[in-house]
Amino acid sequence: MTPLSHFDAKGQAHMVDVGGKSVTDRVAVAEGWVLMTPATLALAAGGAAKGDVLGTARLAGIMAAKRTADLIPLCHPLPLSKVAIELIPDAARGGVRIEATVATSGRTGVEMEALTAVSVAALTVYDMLKAAEKSMRIEGIRLLRKEGGKSGTFEAAP
Amino acid sequence: MTPLSHFDAKGQAHMVDVGGKSVTDRVAVAEGWVLMTPATLALAAGGAAKGDVLGTARLAGIMAAKRTADLIPLCHPLPLSKVAIELIPDAARGGVRIEATVATSGRTGVEMEALTAVSVAALTVYDMLKAAEKSMRIEGIRLLRKEGGKSGTFEAAP
Amino acid sequence: MTPLSHFDAKGQAHMVDVGGKSVTDRVAVAEGWVLMTPATLALAAGGAAKGDVLGTARLAGIMAAKRTADLIPLCHPLPLSKVAIELIPDAARGGVRIEATVATSGRTGVEMEALTAVSVAALTVYDMLKAAEKSMRIEGIRLLRKEGGKSGTFEAAP
Amino acid sequence: MTPLSHFDAKGQAHMVDVGGKSVTDRVAVAEGWVLMTPATLALAAGGAAKGDVLGTARLAGIMAAKRTADLIPLCHPLPLSKVAIELIPDAARGGVRIEATVATSGRTGVEMEALTAVSVAALTVYDMLKAAEKSMRIEGIRLLRKEGGKSGTFEAAP
Amino acid sequence: MTPLSHFDAKGQAHMVDVGGKSVTDRVAVAEGWVLMTPATLALAAGGAAKGDVLGTARLAGIMAAKRTADLIPLCHPLPLSKVAIELIPDAARGGVRIEATVATSGRTGVEMEALTAVSVAALTVYDMLKAAEKSMRIEGIRLLRKEGGKSGTFEAAP
Amino acid sequence: MTPLSHFDAKGQAHMVDVGGKSVTDRVAVAEGWVLMTPATLALAAGGAAKGDVLGTARLAGIMAAKRTADLIPLCHPLPLSKVAIELIPDAARGGVRIEATVATSGRTGVEMEALTAVSVAALTVYDMLKAAEKSMRIEGIRLLRKEGGKSGTFEAAP
């Protein structure tokens, strides 16, 4: 038997029954990076006057969070109550840091929604800047924190 | 003026006119990783009998490639002619390596389709295994190669 | 600081947190017009025997209401409990009047759903009739009434 | 018999056969307005520092253009080659003017894509500003020009 | 007057108001068949080593269940709490039997979600095997059982 | 090795490369039935005055044909040039016969689009009539004919 809840006893994928879980407030925070050269980072950080790379990526990430259950086969559809995304140029690390916070009141968590928001925001940063640099890399996408639900709070190691 | 083709001379986002570009065969290959503990990797590699994590992620990635223009705001919709995704457990690196190949015959490239396929496949690997380990990380998503179009061939550094 | 709830204190777009709002019954009614020549209006009003322009637009509007959160970047996804659309040929005004009523039980209102239903129904009326007249205009799309939620009832001026 | 191409001889809706039409370059330009009070218009025009209403609406309109065939029942799916949207605050008229230009190389025109882009951009302007004013109105959505295809060029009356 | 709830008193389609219905646990089970030759059935049953026809169809059906309200014009959007699909090769009947179980806690039933899951799983079985046999048939799609809601339990005749 | 083109040599699902196939005109015709009691069939056939069951199903089927590549995992996205659906009440057989014709000019066929159109039209007939009869069955969905492409013409046995 598998410990993975997305499979039944026969190893067949299913969207697991969450009908018996209680409705609680749930929050998830995820982060990720798009690494690039200083010249490309300057374009990313240029702001709205020169083309709003980070604002475009923020909207793409927010809209993607709402479509998570359409993209991830076994995710439950959830009525999200909040999606917020920060994109911060970080010259020291050499890239843009992305952090997404998603909240709902429901029977299952929003980890995948937060991770999807970060991923699509990162892809959009890449798309907006790829005319300048094709060798950018998307790195370090991970769950930072989740709260709510039976499994309680998860906090990533620093 | 910005060198970024997704903005016009005033810095406003637009879906750039590719009507004057010629229709050529285009291919893009992208890769990425989902890093995890050896115990989680054993679950991922367990195969169909115990729950087909990698097969599920492969399908999710293929379907996501087809929806790239829906997710990335300034991407052109393209009739893809091929999408193939490899997911290979790699004990040495400690994770699953994902490689996506996308082809089209069109006026613009399929880099974003390949990167989106890798990203959503990686998110699905995370989703399928998160009951076992929440601290997995998605790393190293990048374009490996592209061919076709005016800018010619791009090959990533090794 | 902006009085607009869709932006945070830094002016960044976000899907605002409605988790603290109470679940109440909410209704919104919106209207709009597609103006056209009398000859085109006769085609629109011809009814099912000659091609059901208004019935097609009604269905398109209902289906669009369900996709509002997919179209409007910062809208919250909501499980709608009712969508009804009236399309009435009005010879005096010279066009088709569209009125949409949407209801839900949720944490945020359905104004955008009602306005989206009217807009897509109007676009479909245009599409169905454009072989006869390309100079039709969509006019007067506005919120007529909303009920429910903290801001209470809004009633448009006549 | 109906002169409307979206219906067959029996008056039944169908997606008309365009297989015999030739592939030509096609362009469509549409416009529309969101009318509001001067105070609201000042918020709309405030720019990115205070919350980028017009940039958000531009992206929403571009993304909606790509989904036109999903929204309008009898529209043919088309691989768009260009989508550009201008949103210009106009104090004289008391609102935001929206103009969308869409191009393709295909067997059918892109009038509906341009009108859909304007409509969804207008709805997004409304959504972003509705906390300040619920009585805004969307007005004057119409086709300004189309080029290409058998029916040739259409130019709206001034 | 029509006894069909999807139409109003004038015979116009609407998404009927379920706001007054109580939220109850609801389950629906549907079944269907894809009939084929023994040689094709052997390919279907071959399992993951030779190409996982049934696993692919299972995922397609699960994802389609989540999109039911997007496909069926007057269906209410619902946050599903469970979707499970069995696909069983049946040599005696000469085909693959598909059974889908869908659950929610909501104001309206999930019969259409279960039937849509079966239908799209069946279409996917056809698609995966059509290189071997184009004359397969999809048969016997029906509701087996529903529970919950005012109309209570329905049980199909054997 | 599998004879199924949707799997590679290792049995892994992929969207097969059609880049080398020539662009030809392609047509597919599919049919299916929704069987019901005579009383339900009378409601279905009642026409627009009493609620247009068949017109609603026709539109749902047309819209679904355009979304086939979104629903069927390994289908190629295709720009359809025609979709037409007939729904004919047949008292002798005791149900509604559905026939869909889909055409494109492309590198791969439209069998799945025709079968999907029939399936979703049938599901919509069920949905519209289920308040009157839950024991309806969807039967006999099959490909009637396809033309174009390397494999040439297929004609179903009568």
C-alpha cells in the first residue's frame, strides 16, 4: 500500500475524498527565484515606465492560482479568498525573488495554489525578459509555510 | 526604449506582431528538477503498481503545454505538433529530472511551451508526493536548446 | 494610499483577502444594449425558426458568467447559485436590451459576474448579426442593482 | 432563409465552413469607453505608483482576445499574430477610451477578438475602480475598421 | 409550462436558482462502456509497460469532472470533494467498463459530473486505441445511483 | 513495442510528432443517441416555445468541439474550419439521434473533435431533461466516416 493519498489501495490515481474533513481557514506561502545577469535584472527592475515586467508576472501568477485545479490533475477545486504575490529584485542573489500567499476557507490546503502562483509568475518573468537573456534559470521553488487543516502548521527550514 | 519585445515604445505590454515572421519548424527543449529525500524518491520511482507518480506528471505537463498561451499573458497561441516529456529518477542528484521537448511549425518559438510543460510536470510531482514530504524543492528549470526562427539555434551552457 | 481595494499599500495588484467577510446571500443585476438598424433588429427578433440569435446569446452570457474569475484578473472565484438573462428587442430604442441577474451565497459580490454576462451576451448578439450589419454598437452596460454584503444595497439612478 | 451565416437553411446554429476561404492577412480595430466621474478618472489615471488600473486592464484584454472562441459560441479558433490595446484617460469625455488592434493570418476575420479585447478590458477597468464608483458605464463599443478577407475593408462612420 | 427546471415560464434557458436549497452531502455514480475487438481489448489491458491506456483515461475523466460546469451550459459550478474512476477490461462483454463516483457537499447534485467523467474517460480510451481500431463504440452511459438532495436517492434498474 | 501511436517505444504517453505530416483537408462525422421514454422525447422535441433542449445541446456540442484538445490529453490543438451538429428526435428508436460533422485543414484528423461534440451534446440533452427522467441512456457513440490524411477514408459498417 502506498502512503500517497492521491492513489487508492490498488495504486490508481483518484481525487481523494475530503468530504469528511472540516472546513478551516488555510494559508500557504511559497517562494521561488528567477536568476539572471545584472543587466537583465536591471531591465526587470526598470519599472512601469520602461515596461512593467514584475507587474505583468504578478497578474499572471494571481490568475494561475485560480486555475490550479485545472492544471494539477488531482487537486480539488477551491474558492480562494486571497492571492498576493511579491516580486523583489535582489542584486545580491542575482535575480528576482517571488513569494506568493494564498488563503482559503475549505476542506483542503492551498499549497499547490501558492506553488502554482510562484511557478507561473516565474515563467512570465522569463517570457518578458527572454529577448534579453535566454539562459535565465528558475530556482528554489518551495513551500515556506502552511497553516490550517488536520496536519497543522508546516514551516520550512531556513 | 526597451529591448524587450513584449513592450511597445511607451513601455506598454502588447502581444507583439509576428505576422511578418516566416513560418518555420521550431523545436525547444527545457529541463528541471524536483529534489527530494531518498525515501520520497523511492516512492516516485515505484512505478504504476504502487501509484504512477511520473506518468501522472507526464500527462499534466503535456496538457499544460497546450495551455501555455492561456497562462502566460503575452504568449502567442500556437498549434503544437509534438510534446514529449521524460521524467527520470536520479538517485545521485537526489530527485526527478524532467525534460520536455516541444515542436511546432509556426511564426514564433515554443520555448515557453517547453518551460511550462516542465514546470507543471514538476508541480504535479510535488502534489503527488507531498503527503510524504513537504520540503521538496523545484530547481534548475531552464531552456536547454531551441531551433528555428530568425534568432536561430540556442544551446545552453553545460 | 489608494482607496482601491484591488491594490495593496504599495500600489501592487492583489486578490484582496475576503476571508474575514461573512457569507451572505448576494444578488446583482446589470443591463446593456446592442443598438442596430430596424432591419437588423427584425433579424434578431425573428426567433428560432429563422435562427435563434437571442437564445444563443443568452447561453453564451450564462456560460461567461461562470468564467468571470478566469477573465477578470482580481475577481474571486465564486460558486454561483443563479444566472438568468433576458434579451428583449426594443424597436423604440432601436436595439436589443440585455438584463442579467446573478446570485450567490458567498463572501464577495457578483457585480462582475452580472456585467460579464451582459457583455458576452452583447458580443454574441453582435457576432450572430454582423453578416447583416457591422456598425452595431454595444451601449449602456451598467450595474442596475446589488444586494448583500457589508456595503449593502446599491440602486442605479433611473 | 436567413442572411445570417451562423445559421443553416433550417435556422440551426452552426460554426460555418470556412475551409474554402483563402488565408489572408486580417486586421480589426475596435473601441469602447468606460465613463466615470472626474474623481474616479483621476484614480484610473494615477499610474503604477498608486495601482496600475490601466495596465491591469490591458493585460486582461489581451488574454481575453486569445479566448474569444471559447466565449463566443460560433467563433472559429484562430492563431492570433498580434494583440495591442491602448487605454487613454480622456477628461473631456469623462472616461477611459479603449482601443484594441488584433491581427491574424487566417481564413476568417478577427472582429470578435478585437471587440472581446475591448469588452474585457472595460470590465476590468470597472472592476478595479468599483470600490470608488459603482455607477460607471461601459459605452460605445464598436468596430472601427477591418481589413482582409472577401468582404474587404470596413471603416466605421466617424 | 414546462416541467424542465432549466427553463423559465417563458421557455427560456436559465441557470436555475438553487440558493434556497440546503447544503447536503451528495454522491453520484455513473457507468459506461467502450466496446472493441478482443485484439484491441488486449492492447487496452496491456498495462503500463506497453502504454497505460486506462491510467490516461482515468486522469482525463477526473480532470473533466472538474470542468463539467464549463462544458454543460446550465450546470452550476461546484467544489467537488471526491472523484474516483474505475476502468475494467471485460472480455465477456468485449470492452472496457468505466464507473465514476463523484461527491460534493453542496446545493445541487453531481450527476452531470459523474456522467461527464465517464464520457471523457471513454473518449480518451477511444483516442488512445483508435490507431488499432476505428470502429469502437461508446455504449451504455447512464446514471447508476445518486444520493442527497430533496429528490433523495435514485437507483437505476439493474 | 506497441502499435499505439500515443505511446513511445518505452510505453510512455506523448503527443506524437505530426510535424512531418502534410496539411490536408480533413472531415470527420460521428453519431450517437440519447434514449428516453416517449413522454421525455415529447419534451425534447417540444421546440423553442417550451424550452429549446436540442438548440442548447447543439451549442454545447459546438463549443465542446473547440475544446477537445483541452479535454483529451494527447489530442493536438487544431484550428477547426467547420462544426455542425444535427439533433433529430426519432420516435421509432425512442430517442434523439445526434450527428456531428467537423472539418479542418491540418496535419491530423478531427475524429476526436466529432466524437467529443456528440458526447457533450448528448450530456447536455441528458442535463436538460433529467428533471423528467433520470434513467435516460447515452448509446451508440461511434465514428461514421473520416476523410483526409495518410490513412485515407474510413467508413463505418452500416
